[in-house]
Amino acid sequence: MLRLFSHYVPKSIVLLMLIELVVLFFSVYAGVYARFYDSTNLAHEYELLALRSPLELKAGVFAIIMWLSMTAAGLHARSNVDDFSGMMIRIFVSFLLGLGVIILSYYVYPSIFLGRGVFAFALIVAFFGILLTRTTFQNLDNHKVFNRRLLVMGAGSKGRLMESRREFASKRGYEIIGFVDVDQNEPLVDPDSMLSIESNLLDLCMENEIDEIVLAMDDRRIGFPLSGLLECKMKGIVVRDILDSLERITGHIELDALHPSSLIFSDGFTKAVSVSYAKRMFDILASLVILVVTSPVILLTMLALWLSSLGREPVFYRQIRLGLCDAPFEVMKFRSMRTDAEKDGAQFARKKDSRVTLIGAFIRKTRIDELPQLLNVFKGDMSFIGPRPERPQFALGFEQSIPHYSLRHTVKPGITGWAQICYPYGDTEEDTKNKLQYDLYYIKNYSLFLDMTILFQTVQVVLFGQGAR
């Protein structure tokens, strides 16, 4: 697991992304060869293509646009474990998206135009090259070639928490090999997963090819194998605390394992002034660009909502939400529910909610209803990326029942966020608690790199209609 700008990314994903960039780059050269392979002077054709701008630049633009389109389609998210047909669909969607962006870029910068024949061959070579690369990686992944092997010290309640995250671990490139009971209590994990130290801890690690040891003892004052852990660490085996390991494995901060001192002494939960200014500049630029690009969609939605009620009902829906430092502000959305939706008081949106109108169902599924919030971003009430703003009625109750809930309000709320791309839509207090864990991860590990990651993965959520109700 690599830590890029405070965000954890599996090494296998980084390697795959680099290989795909290379495949996409050289697919342009393969496209040139395929287009002119029967030419008597192939070198002359290369020179003609490079007249207005170097072929390397054209190949680089092609590779970067297609690579970002693949990221937007969710192909670089470890959580998306598709079968072969699912992978084909994602690659196809990403290539359609990339095709549109490249064609648009050719109109803006004609000098990078490859030519229809070369472009077509490059797309074909790239498609099958990416498909072959991903199939190979998927086979290697199935054989756990890239997995890091974990040994968990502790079989009590914290050990059970680690055991419950096996599926997360598998998706993020980890394999929990077993648990060692050092708590001197009744083990709470699967007995078949238990391992015992026959001679010493290092021998057990060597025998099971352990890469990392996770400290998950309920009480470290009892049976803490200090000398054994130091010996393992000196041999290159990584030793981590359970909270750190769970954060890397799950992509969120586990409230059940969180100690208040961790908020103070751990890395993160800091906010440099320069980073805040950079984020604000990004918010202004992104909101302006997206407002301009989506203006036809916004106008059509306004017209459709007005016609649906013949002007008798409002097009926009305004609601008070809590922002930075619990400051209330008025959020704007396109109206997607009946005007009497909350005649009985505030309530969560539900699955197959009968209050949602016909047009409302579509704009909620495609997230078009969120577009007016770009004005909130431009005004400074919201950020483009951050925890979703909550209603005061709900927030007050959550602060009393969910530990550390108020930390959400130490940053500006956002249109999209880490919780929105990692966790499905929820309408219960347990869902709110789970989403808070992702929000805390975002606040702790914030960087512009993480913002860009969320931005591109949000495109996937919109393309595949995930998470909306």
C-alpha cells in the first residue's frame, strides 16, 4: 500500500495504472504502423503526422485523456471487482467517454489531431491492449500475487473487528492469515483462523510468510510480546496498530477502534492556510466551468419542471443545512419531490420513495438535482468536495448518539465526497455512522490529490447511477 499525498493506494493499482498509461501511449504508434504498414515510406508518414506538433505530444494527450476516462468509469477503484463482462462494459463506457473528450479537444486544439485512420486504429489497439492487461492482472489478483499477508495479534473484540473486515482486506490487496491469542480471554474469532506461537513469534511469521503484524489486543498490558515484535521489525516485518491497519484496509476510520488520543497524536487532522486557499480557488474554477458546461442541462431541467406543473409549483427547492462550524445556510436543489413531501415533518429519503415525482426520479438518479448547489459553492457556503451538509434537525440528534459526529463541521460541506463514492445511500442512523467513518478519513487525510480522486470517481457514480434515491 502506497501513501500518495496522505491517501492510501494499493501498489497493484499503481502498477496497473502505470502499465495502462504505457499501453495507451504506444497504441498511437501502433495505430500509425497499422494505418501505413503498406506504405513505401513509413518514416515519411511519421514526419507528416508530426508536422504541426510532435507525435509524442499527440500520443501523450491521447493516453492521458483515455486514462482519466478509465478512472472516471471506475476502472481504477479497487472496490469495483467485476467479472469479464462487467469489465468489458466499464472499458467500453470509458472509451466512449474518452472518445467524446478527445474529439472536443481536437476542435479546440487542431494541431494535436491524429487523423481519422490513425485514431481509429489507436482506439482498437488500446481497447484490446487494456483488456489483455486487465485480464492478466485479474488472474494474478485471483492468485493473490499482490496481496500482503497479515498476522493479527489479538483474538478478542478488536481481533473480531479485524476478522469482520476480511472482505475489505481482500479488495484492498491484503490477506488475513490468522490470529494469535495474547489476550488470555476466550477467543472471539473463528477457531480455524487461530495460530499459536510454538517457539517464537519470528518463526511463526517466517513460516507463514507474514508481511505485516497488526496489534489488535484488547489490553496491551497483558501478554504484549515486546521482544518478539522488535525481532520481527528488525527482520523487515511491518508492525502496525489496528486503527492504522483498518484505515488502510477499509478507506475509513473505524469509530469502534478509535481512541480520542488518536485524533490528536496521529498524522492528519491538520489544515494549512495555503491548502485552504488552493481548495477555494479549485472550488471557484470548478463551479464556474461546470455551470457553463451544464447550462443546457440546467435550462432543460428548469423547463421540464415548470411544464410538469404548468408553473404552479416551484422549480427550485431551498432548505436550511449546517455548514462550516455549524453555521446554517440555505442550500439549493432542483425540486424532485411533491411540494407536500414534508407535511408531517423532516424525514430521510427512502428507497422507492413515493414522494419523488417522475421527473424527480430521473434527476435524482443522474444527480442533476444537485447542480444548483454549484451556486452555493461559488458563494462559499459549500466546497465542491466534502461531507454532505446535514439538516439541523437530524444533526442535533446525531451529535448526541454518534461519537465525533461534530467533526464533520470542521470543514465545509460538499456536493460530493469520499463517503458518497464509497458507501451506498443510507437512511438509518447506522448508515449515518458508517458514512461518518468515511468523512473522518477525508478530513484526516485531506489533499488536493484526494479531491481529484473523488472528483473522477464521482463521474463513475453518475455514469452507472449508483447511490441515488
